Amino acid sequence: MTRLKPDFNNRKTNLNNLGKSIKRLRRIEKRIRYLTDEIRRKDAREKIILGGLVVKAGLRNADKSFILGCLLHAAKLDINSKEYKDFQKIGQYAFTDTRGQNDKQFRS
């Protein structure tokens, strides 16, 4: 029976390929962490902006259930309805006033 000699060159190649694969995997994991963090940052920024709208509307101290009820009512509106268009005009008017003077007009 002939004894086979181990092929060390092949073993080295396999180890090199394994090392490259591990490096590639680490780069992919790093990219996934970056993208996950980016998604989390965008989500946080969006929430901050929405919170700013609540403050701009003068509802900082309003009951959270009331605010959610208003938003749920608004979400049900048909985009072509008169009520939707009226709310949109009020919002556009409030955005054009940078000093917040127009806000008081809608809270009385």
C-alpha cells in the first residue's frame, strides 16, 4: 500500500482562501452595521421632525391620546376631499410664517 504525502501547497491555498473569506465576511458585517445605524438615524430624525410639527401646532402639552386621535382622523381623509385640502392650506400657511405668528390664529 502506498502512502500518500500530504499536499501542503493545497492546504496553504485553502487557508489563504479561508482568510480572504473571513476578511470579506467582516467587511460585509461592517457594512451591515453601518446601514443599520443609518436606518436608525434616519428614523430618529423623522421622529424628531414629526415631534417638531406637534410643537409648532401648539400641542406640546396636549394629551397624547388626543394627538394620536387627530393623526388617525387625518390619516383616514381622502387626499381629494375638501377637509384634506383645508388642512393642507392651514399647514402651508403655518409653514410660510417663520416667526410663528400665524400659529395663534388656528389655536383659538
